[in-house]
Amino acid sequence: MYLVESKIGAIACMLLALFFLGTWPAILNLLERRGRPPQHTYLDYTITNLLAAVFIALTFGQFGSSNPEMPNFLTQLSQENWPSVLFAMAGGVFLCLGNLSTQYAWAFVGLSVAEVITASTTVVIGTTLNYFLDDKINRAEILFPGVGCFLIAVCLASAVHSSNAADNKAKLKAKVVDTSMVKETLPYKGDLELGSKGAAPKVKFGTAEFLMEIENRRSIKVFGKSTLTGLAISFFAGGCFSLFTPAFNLATNDQWKTLREGVPHLVVYTAFFYFSVSCFLLALILNIAFLYRPVLNSPKSSLRAYLSDWNGRGWAFFAGLLCGFGNGLQFMGGQAAGYAAADSVQALPLVSTFWGILLFGEYRKSSRRTYILLGSMLFMFIAAVGVLMASSGHRKD
């Protein structure tokens, strides 16, 4: 079994996880904007997300030396460690609910703002919990100023969303666009952002025409809906995300002494396996239900329609792999350097915002006020990720 034992190795895991976890949301958001039902995308995504966890468990968790206190993955499957297994599975439930919620929040508030709000909420609550669960191995005088940066960022994110929504409303009003006349069809024929064949006539990013074209094509219709809806979904998702790493922390370190004496703690790979299994099962149940009873204006579908829908399936599979490996790397780094420091990967909106601006034209032709708020928000995130990583400690046992 391979374990990350150095601070440098832990930080490398976090940085790689940061890139992976910031990229997969952009892929899922792209598919929704191209008209693919979110239920189809998430079902594909969750399959490869589980496969990534199985691969990590059977390789990093199985190969190499082991001892009675740190057994390999397959050995632990037969041990009486159910209290820790339940904590790991609870973490998977929280992650599933958070990811499902953000998939809809992206449509309402945009990729950048949704990721900022969920990540900031996660850090403010989750990092504080992990700090005490980890017996304060992270340096508080560095850690909590980083948490403060995230708290400021979430306020700025709400301001960015409000300002950008006002900008879009002004653009549409200037063009005398009647949002009630937006077509309800879903012409899934290529990619407006990337200009592939079958797309609508070329329009410029950030214009009223661009906004209308996106609304016509996307699977979740948002025009005319309250901006508070997206913000509420984002905060709910952030609350779920803030609990999954503390639950995983309890699963691997047993701070509450739930295991019988002599039973070894779950190694990070075994905990990640159970974590991913529960995430997969809940996602399967909820998304099959959403096929027939869709929520938040997403299109109705069926299991048969899902099985025959291969448009974008490869991208959804790829997103699941990125998320699975990203979560695995985050947990590997957290086990070595402390889960509070590993929450620095919640700076993933830096990556998501890059993709949002590059691929989706977010904030193009916006007001000066919006640009100032956006720059301030990103500055807070850059400061936060650096401070949280600097607070890394080293677990003694």
C-alpha cells in the first residue's frame, strides 16, 4: 500500500486535485448548455467516478507492504470496521447531494459564481470542523485567515452574480427581447461556444443574441426565474460539501473511538471505496427518478432514452474520471498533511472560472463594476489557497 508521507508530496496531491476538481464541472456545464439532459450526464459521470475509486483502491491501496495497523485494501474488506465504513458512506451521500445540486446551480448563476459559493461555504464550515477533528495539527494563526479570505470571497461572489444579472437584463432590455418567447425546443446539434457544425449562426460572446441562443439550446431553462433560486441551491450544495470531508476524516482516523480495540483504522483507500459506492448508489436512485419526474425545468426523459443517448457520453465519462481521481488525491494529501489544509482544493473556482470565461464567454461585455468584483473575488481565492496550503501540518500517526 502506498502512502503519501511528506509535506511536499501532500501539496503535490492537492495541486493536481485542484486542477481535476476544477475542470470536471466545466465539462458537465458544457453538456447542459448544449442541450443534454442533466440526468443523462450525471448517470454517465457517476459510473466512471466509481471506477476511478475502484482503480485507486486496487492499485495504490493494494500493492506494496502492509502491517496489522495499516492493512491493504482487500484485507480490510473482511474486518469489523462498520462504524468507520458508515462514516465514509455518509461522506459519499453528502458529496452526491452537493454535486447534484451544483449541476442545477450552474444553469441559474453560472459556473464561476456557483463554484465560488459552494467552495467558500465548504471551507468556512468544513475546514473549521476538520481543524478540531485533526487535533489542531494545522497552524491556526495561518489557517483561519485563509478561512476568512474564503468568507469574503463568498460575499463578493454574490455581488458578482447580482451585478452580472443586472448587466444581462440591461442587454436584453436594450434589444427589446421578450424572454417569455424563448423556444422550449432542445436542438442538440453541436456546440455554440466552440462553433461546431450544426450550431446557430455565429454570435458574439456576451451579447443579447448570445444569451438568447444559449437559452434556446440549454436543457435547463432559466430566463424569468428568480436569481435567489440559484443562490439558494448553491448554499445548500456548499452545506453538503462542508460535511463530506469531516465524515471522511472520522472514517479514517476514528476520533470518536467507535472501533473496537485492536481493529485498525480504515486506510484512506478503503474509506474512499466505500465513500464512492454510497455516492454512486444515491446518484443512481435519484437520477433514475429524475428521468421520469424532472426538477427545476429540466427535460423529462426515460431509461430507454438515456441508454440510447450517446451525444456527449464520452465527455461525461471523462468528467467522472477527473472527479474520482481528484477526490482520491485530495484524501491522500489530507491524510498526510491534515484535512483542513486539503480543503485548499476548494480553490477550484480559479480553474472553473478560467474555463467559464474561455469556453462559455461568462462576463464578456459586462460592466466595469462586474469586472472589479470578479477580480476581487479571484484575488481572495488566490490568497486563500496559498494560506491554507501554508498551514499544512504533518500527522504524527
